[in-house]
Amino acid sequence: MRMSKFYIPTLREMPSDAEIASHKLLLRAGMMRKLVSGVYSYLPMGYRVIRKVEQIVREEMDRAGAQELLMSAIQPKEIWEASGRWENFGPEMFRLKDRNSREFCLGPTHEEYFTDLIKDEVKSYKQLPLNLYQIQTKYRDEKRPRFGLMRCREFIMKDAYSFDVDEENMKTSYQIMWEAYDEVFTRLKLKYKVVQGDTGAMGGKISHEFMAMSEAGESLVAYCDNCNYAATDEKADVVYKVNNEIEEELNMERVHTPNVTTIESLVEFFGIDHGRFGKALVYNIGEPIVAIIPGDRELNETKLCNYLGIGEHDLELANEEIILDITGANKGFTGPVGIKKGVKVLVDSRIAKMKNLIVGGNETDYHLKNVNYGRDFTGEVVEDLLLVREGDICPKCGEQLKMERGIEVGNIFQLGTKYSSALDSNFLDENGKEKPFVMGCYGIGVSRSVAAVVEQYHDENGIIWPLVVAPYHVIITVVNTKDESQVNLGEKLYQELGVLGVEVIIDDRNERAGVKFKDRDLIGIPIRITVGKKAGESIVEYSVRGEEDKQEVEVDKLISLIEEEFTKEGLKL
Amino acid sequence: MRMSKFYIPTLREMPSDAEIASHKLLLRAGMMRKLVSGVYSYLPMGYRVIRKVEQIVREEMDRAGAQELLMSAIQPKEIWEASGRWENFGPEMFRLKDRNSREFCLGPTHEEYFTDLIKDEVKSYKQLPLNLYQIQTKYRDEKRPRFGLMRCREFIMKDAYSFDVDEENMKTSYQIMWEAYDEVFTRLKLKYKVVQGDTGAMGGKISHEFMAMSEAGESLVAYCDNCNYAATDEKADVVYKVNNEIEEELNMERVHTPNVTTIESLVEFFGIDHGRFGKALVYNIGEPIVAIIPGDRELNETKLCNYLGIGEHDLELANEEIILDITGANKGFTGPVGIKKGVKVLVDSRIAKMKNLIVGGNETDYHLKNVNYGRDFTGEVVEDLLLVREGDICPKCGEQLKMERGIEVGNIFQLGTKYSSALDSNFLDENGKEKPFVMGCYGIGVSRSVAAVVEQYHDENGIIWPLVVAPYHVIITVVNTKDESQVNLGEKLYQELGVLGVEVIIDDRNERAGVKFKDRDLIGIPIRITVGKKAGESIVEYSVRGEEDKQEVEVDKLISLIEEEFTKEGLKL
């Protein structure tokens, strides 16, 4: 391809609303453009990368025995009502009506549809296992679309669905997909961790997320360097040691605490440790609920929603009016003792074990001291409502956990029979008995993976594409397009490399050398050939994007240098 | 691929709502499934065909210098309002709102978006010509989705947009695309005609349609065997000879014609030729209008809409109430003389030339005789409001036109500056003057092309895929999977052909031979190897789908037979 003809609208200025590297660089390198918030188009250079990622995903899915198909994005309300997700998905689902007022959504995912597809068509256990996948545009009306390709409202995803006769076989399918994902992300050169995830809106019990580690990631991962434990902050079990379990229960006291409404000010006021307080959080989920957790910790809203069986969009912090109504006090003085009758109180299991707590008094400017679960208040005890943090004890080995940010590029779910039961999608087993399919589902964010690659491979000047997903392998820069020998040599190399199957782009624009070098760095083609003043002697400059080394070489050495680079990256020329 | 593992849910029964061969066979062969009216999923076998067609389109677009990218399907209302098509597209456009009540459509096409994309990014004439394309899912909420992939509400399309400095260069881009389309449809083995088309909702003046000729097509093509004239029935100019132009104008007479309301009954009543009558059609386009055409012809509603500058969805036949209001008579007695004041009367130019017409009297049970344009009535004279029919005179050479049905698989439009002017999308010309881009747009129905191939290539037993788009090149049928020598030979051939890069599927199912043969015919893989009783002697049966010949051959002759078939189809093994 010739840059003089190719549509690569690079930008010198920093796009104003872009915060992270991949967002900035993909815009600046002319690889994508925003249409509206969270909706992008992939320009020719960027789309080449997308298609390479798709192809890697496709090859690994095929190798794992999954079969590619393509479903519609439009899906009728009925199948989503059967699973209960028409309501559950909330405002994140794009909804529309056709000319006959029939209701549809734009698929945010396809569990219902796949389950419905094979219903009545796959009849026998003999046809299982079956794994079907598609690479398709998905739609989610995100509350806060941001970070370019990281969180979009229209995006490209690979989604696969496995169907098995029982749990054990489903676990085998799950394992096969896990391994295929390892292959995909390894081929994409991503540094990633596989971590336990929350199953969220998908349902099922077990899931794992593939996290490309990056400061720009929206996910937080808790992991242990000692054992292989790793989980998202939403999922990670929190081990919290209660130190005063054996203390004697003292008499409850009412303490005047004017304007002392935060844990910090309580610590100062009482002169004791954060952990001795019971923190009350009031939420509105249609009705008010109160959650009590240790004063030195944060509440994990995902765990709370899972316990309540609601979606996160149905959870909001209660306003002061509700708090006043159920506590009789202003905000900051809520506690579990004497809360309005009928209000559900959820108690983190550690609170239930702690002795002589200090909690809000449900009376403005008052707290209660020496409060004890069972004696002074009760509630529904929930095993774990806490958000993990750096330094927590590893639930697996007891060492300390570390925290790091990651980009969720893949996820795999053991769904079980949630969808097949709901949609009445069954097969006949060996004994002729009807059973629901046992399912798994498996996603890879194709467009998001491109963002993840850029986050991990860039410098201050631009992108540094790994060869395997680079839009082109080699860029030839003709320094001075008015110098005939440079033009001729550039053209000759361009033709020769093309014939060898190298994907090569030539910068034949009538631009200053500085512009060409800046664009070259920005766009990030890995292998660079600079045809300059020594063109007449058949000498060019060879360099690799992201490496310091530059070497002057005779042109007949180029092939072997390029070959070397391919080999280094595990590719064949 | 092994058929025992592959998801090909073939059907023995004829799907009840399928009328045409491609619809029936693609369903029966397990290549696609309907979700709701006009919305399909492509199953693994069918999706392989889709992807092959896509790849052919991609290769020819790339070869023609077009650059692939991918835009979003979601598009904001604003850019469609700028072009005036938000209203104009009518109910055929799927519309939706996001969580912030912002209005969007699902792109039925992308003229506005591409024009908007390059605005401010392509600044100079030096960057032109530019041709950008995508292969993408499109959405049209068709009034009558039908015929399977022929008329869908969600479908796969290739759309390209060219940008040039002036008309002349745009015509060059148009010509290049025309030639690329010829390549595409030739490679797809489609028997097609290129015909003049109506520009319809796209705008512009000149367009051509690529019609795959088939009885199942929804389009009617008028063509001349003598010259190369061909046009859709919507577009074709009608040459209509007026025979009595030189007659003397007689006195107008009022004739009592009780219950004589159709042209047929008028012909009988008056005992003269159809062509002496003036047929009046009353439409409601928000206001009533009357069109007068020769009594022996049909009105072309596309021509009428184009003249009026309205969309076809804004045109409907007037009800009896409106007719009564503007004529004072019941339906069947409408004519141009004495119609209610202010009602627009459109007169086909031939009517204006005809002498002594018989027309409705605008009085129940009465007609008028010897009516003459100019003397007895006036109106807006429209050059041509007539629908072409078999036997009409070719407007180019004067021979007789023939009519045939076709499937519109591609179309190309000379748009001019309709969109660039509306969206203020300009470049600077050689003299530094701002000018709007001169555009063309070019579509190929990818999924519809698959249907067209099936319409042209099938028999009563199933599909007969041309090798170039066949889901697999070769099918090996192991007749008896309990016969070890058959299984072994089948497997050996399966492996050997796979290594050679032949796309091969083996029917290794434990099914009766009859079932396998039926499925094989239905699915339509072109090259067939039957491994039967003579497997022990390394003899198999070789045949080609759709040909009578079967031959018993030694297995070592297979490669050269397959190679021969590839060569015959213009492919390389």
C-alpha cells in the first residue's frame, strides 16, 4: 500500500477527551474515529488490526473444535423475557420497536438466542458436545462509555456457547476454551492473568476473566504471588480477622457525639481503632436496606447485589429523606439498633462476631458503644460483604494479596442450565430421558483486545505493534521523493517484499522527512526501512520500532534481517 | 470437518412458509434459520458460503483500489436530518433512543456517515480520489420481508463510497467500480445483466443495477436483444406511439355508461380500442392528485414519486371518500374534465397528444367522449408516467423489448454532491477554492448474492454450489461406517486431501446410506467421493454434483480428477 493513496488521517494534536494511551494513539494514528460517545468507526489501518485479531481468535476457536456461525444482532423481547433478563439488563440494553410495534433489543450478548437456536434441532446426547461461536458486533448502552475502545456502546466480540450432557462434560468444554484463550492472548503478545470473576448478569456459579494487566485497566485484580490465587475485586473473598472475638460483652452505652459523622472523626473522638466500629450503609433497592460492615472496610456492591439477587443498576445509595425515615436521625448516625421495623438489615459475618462495637445511635448526634450482635441487634448474616484491598490475607495460602489494574479482554462462564431450563431447551439422554443442556459461555472483546495491545505496547511517540497484529509488517520511508535514486530503490524494495508475501507500506508522500518519521513512530509499524542519501550505493537504514538500534545495511541483507524479526516473533515469512 | 460433529441440521420436510428455492433449500440444508420475520442466523455451513462471497468481494474491491474500514451500525439522527433522509426514509428505518433519549437509527445505508467521516479530514484535492468500503450488517424494516435471504430486515452488505474532485473523475471511479462488480459476479458464476436503475432514496441521476437473472427475482428487467439497452421496470423509458395525433378534434359528448367502471367494460361498451381511453388514477399524498394515462397502460409509481419528489411510502391510492370529494362521482368515473379546483392533475405527455379521448365524466354513470387536452382540460404534462411491458419499443434501437425477472445483487449510483453539499463536506481545489466532494456509492448484497447463487444453481434434490463459493470442495461419504476398510480408506482420503489444502468434509455418521446421499445432494458440495464396497480394492466412486456421470476410480486417480474440476472452475488446487 502507498501512503500517498491510503486513508490514514494522523493527528498532531492530542485529542482533548482522550485520557489513556490507547484512546489517544488510536485516534492520533488515524486508526479510528468517534461518531458519538462510545461509538467508533475503524479506519482502514485500524481495521486491518481488528481483522488480524479476529483471525487469531477464529483460528484458535476452530482448533478447539468450536464452529463459527453468525446470528442476528436484533433479538425479540420474548426470548429475553423467558430468561428474565429483559427486565434484568436494565438501561444497558438498547431496545427498539419495529414498524408493527414488536419489541426487540440489540444483542448485548446471545445466551438466550443460542439456547433457543438449538432447541428442537439438537435432539440427542449423541450430537453433544457442541460449541458454537460468532464474531459479531454487540451493543451495550453503557452508562459511562469511555477510554476509546475500552468501554464502547457498539463493539466487536467473539462469543461462544457450549452445550453438554452434564456438569462434568461442561467442565471439560470449559477447560478446552480456557486453553484456547491462553493461546489467543499469548499469540496477541498480551501480558495477562486469569482470575476468578463474578458471574454477574450471565448467571452460573464459576467464571474466570482474562485480564491484560495495565494501569489503564478498569478492573482491579487481587492476586497472590505465593500461590496462584487471583480474582477481581468484585469477586475476591475477603479474609478479615476479628481480634476481639473473646472479649466480654459490656453494657451498651449512649454517647453524645455532636457532628461526629465519619469513621475518621469517630476514630479521633473515641481514640480507638477503625476496626472497632460498625459502619452502616443505607441503600434503596425499591425498599430501603441497611448493611453493616467493619468500620475500616469498604462494602463490595457486587457481593451485595448477588446476595439480594438484583442487578447493579437496581442498587442506589439511599437519600437523606429515606435515612431520616428509617433511623429517625440525620445521615451519619445510622446503626443497627432500633432501626425502623421491617427494614432488612444485612450483617457481614465478621460484624456478627465482633464484641462491643461502636455504631450509629439512630438519633442525631448520638452513637452507641458496646453493641453486640444477638444481644442488641439482629439481621441477616452474610458471609462476606467486603471489598478486597492490597495487603489482605490470601484466602488460599494466607500470604498477603497484591492489587493491580487489568483490562478484561476475555471471560468464560460455567452457566449450567440457567438458560436451557428457562427456555425449555432439552435433549434426550442415553436412557431417552429429557434433560436441559448444560451450558458454558465464552467471550473475547476483539476491539477491546486491540486497545489492550496498545496499552501494553507503546511509548511517548506512538504505538509499537507486535508483528502478529501490526497493520503492516514493514514500512519503507523514502526520505526525499524528489531524489530519483531514492524513489527507485524504495519502489524496487516495495515490489520485492510484496512478492515475498511481506505486508509492506511505502511512505511515498511528498512530505518533509520529519513528518514521515513522526507518522511512522505514531502508526507503529514494527520493521522500518529508511531509503535516504545512500540509496545510490544500495544502502538503507534498518530499524525496529521500539528498539534503539539503527543499522545501515546493504539492501541484499534486508530479507534475512526481516526473516530474523519474523522468527523472533514466532512467525514465518 | 466431520459431519458427525458438525452442526448441519438438515430438514426432510419442506418449510411451510418458504416459497422460492433458495429460501427452502438454505433452510432444509441446515445453512440458516429464521429468528423472526426477515431476520436470520447463518449456521456454520451457510456462514462458510457467506464468508467466501465476502472474500471475493473484498479481493475485487481491494484490487480496484478501494480501502476497507468498518463504521458503526448505530448512527445519530443529526446527520440524517442534514440530508433530509430522517423523514424521507420513513418506516423502513429502524429507530431507537439511547438511555439519554438521544435518537439514533440502525444504518440502512451509510452515505451520510461516510460524507461526515471525511469532512475536515480530507482537505485537499491531492488526497483524491478516495474510495472507502465496508462489509457490514445493514438494517431495513421492510414492509414485507420475504423469500429468505432475498428481502431481509437484517442483512450483510458491501457498501463503498467514492469521493472525487469533479463529475468527470467521479465517472471514472464509477466505471472502475462497475468493472470490479463485473469481476465479482463473474467469479460468483452468476448469470447477470447490468441494467439502468432508478436512483430512488439514494439520489443522484444515474445508477445501474446488477441483476442476477432468475424467475424468483423481485425485480423486472426490460431488455433489448438487438442493442444493449436494459433497465428495471421502474426505470425503463416507455415509447408509446400515439396513432391519432392528426385526427380532427370532435365535439365533446356526455355518454350514459351505467356501471361501466373498468377499462375492459368500457372497451366492450364503446366497441373501440383500449388506447382511446384516458385512465385516471387518484392518489393521496397528503393531498389528492390525479394522474391521467392511456387506458391500455399501467402507471409507473416510481416515476410518479420521482416527479413529485416524494418517497414511495408517502404514496397511496385514494379511498372512495376522497374520490367522491374531488370528482363528485363514485369510483370508476374519474376524469380530467371539471375536477375539483386546486387538485393537481398530472397528464402523461402521450395523453396530451391524443385526440378525442374517452374519459370518466366526474359524474356517476357517465363518461365523456371526444375529450381533448388543451381544449377540454389542462394539467401538468409529465413526459413519461408509464410502466414498461413486454413487446414495448426499445427506446434505444426501436426493436421490441423483452422482460425477465432478476435479483438485484448490486447497484452503483452517481450521487454527485447531494450529500457533500447537505453535510458541508468540502475540499480545497487546485486554486484553493472550497468545493463539495463529488460522490458515488456502490452496494453489493452479500447475503442476497448467496440466495441468487442458489436460485441459479439447484435442482429438485438440493443446492449445486459452484466450487468457488461451496462451503466445502469435496465430500467423502463412507457408505457403511461398520465396514472397517471403508472407514479406513475414507479417513485416509480425508487426511490426504486436507493436507493438499482441499476443503473436505467426511460423512462419518452412523446413518443409513440413503440418508447420507440425500443430505449430500441437499447440501450440494460439488465434488463427491463415495467410499463403498470396493474400498478394499482402493476403488471409490467419483461424481460431481449436478452431473449425471459417476465413475469408479482407483484412489490414486482422485487428485488429478479433483484438479481437473478445479481448473474447469478457474481455480487452483
